[in-house]
Amino acid sequence: MIVAANFKTNKTRKETVEYLKELKTIDFENVKVAVFPPQTALTEDDLIGAQNAYPTVNGAYTGEIGLEQLNEFNIKRILIGHSERRHILGETQEFIAEKFNFFKENGFEIFYCIGEPLEIRKKGIDAVIEYLKNQFRGIDLEYEKLIVAYEPVWAIGTGVSASIDEIRATHAEIRKFTSKPILYGGSVKLNNIEDIIKIKNVDGVLVGSASLDVNVFKQMIKKA
Ligand code: PEP
């Protein structure tokens, strides 16, 4: 089971250090835990991954960080393709695939996010799979350090998770494309995590809002 926290644009460096210290008061030997803090809170810690980076060692990409900056903290884990980067920051599939391939070549563990918007979900599972297939363009779905995160856009940060049946059916379809772990993300909370992780082809969860409270996140890990 994999349980990952995405802080997005929340928490300072000091808060993140305190969070990690508190998180490690529990034993999670049987669960793989990952924490994605904002860039200013990146630290040398096994749990830490980067929410984003530019596919370059270094160079002229104002406002971005590259491999050189991640190497400084020994970071070998990255989140790519999150819906907020696709839809708010306007990242195209071509650019996302370029990032994927750069960080693959550099041996990173890649949490690769996919997910459909509500208008596609309303058209049914076939339309959803067609949409997701596009988000697989240029991605090596058998990369040994790949972890896929299925996160329906309409479920992210809305408090409304996908239903058990929707998750089961969608993960079963995604499984046809990859043998690697598939996480579910989108309003996973303390009160629904147990039901979600029991679903076939769900290998863990990616948690946004609910991960911000370390005591809640610790309980979620215990449930996993
Ligand atoms: C996310 O952004 O990856 C996410 C799953 O957010 P939330 O848990 O808040 O829906």
C-alpha cells in the first residue's frame, strides 16, 4: 500500500519539518509513504518528493527548479501530470511527456497523475478511458519506478470522492495499460480511505486536503 500527501501551496519549511518529525512517531513499515511539500520546503528526507520541476539540469527557466536543485537534497521522487498543473498552469501532454522522460532517464520514482473532467465522466466509462489514453501519450507505462495516480478532476478538493463502483471500474480499465501500482486520489478522507483501499486494483491513495493535518494523515496511514 502506498499513501502519499500532496501539500500543494500549503505549509512553510518550518511547518514541514515539524510535520515530518510528528509523522515519523508512527511505525509505517508496511506502507510506503511519500510527502510532496512546496518547493521551499524540500529537504533531504526519504519521504520527500518534488511537486514539480523543469526537465533540465539547470539553465534559463525563470521561476523553475531543475535536477541540480533536486540533487542538492537527494530528491529522487517527483509528481508529474497533476490536474492543477494541466488545467491551471496549462501544461500540455507533450510537455508532460518530456518531463516524464527526463526524470525517467534520471532514475526518479514518478507519481504520474491522470484524470478526467466532469463533462467527460458524464459521457460514461468509454469516454473516460479514451480521455485517459490521451494522458498516456508519450509515457512508458511499464517504467519500473512508475506509480500511476488516477485522480478525477471533479473529485479533487471538492469533498466529493468518486464512488466505489466508479473507482473499481476505472482502475480495472487502467490496469489493462500498466502492471505498476495505481493510486486513487480525489477527496480521500479519514472516513472513506478504508473502503477505497479495499477496492481491487487500488494500490494506495494520493491525499491533498486531508493530508495537511498530520494527525489525520497518521491515522490514514494506520488504516492503510
Ligand atoms: C490532489 O490534489 O492530489 C488531491 C487528491 O486533493 P484532495 O485530496 O484535496 O482532493
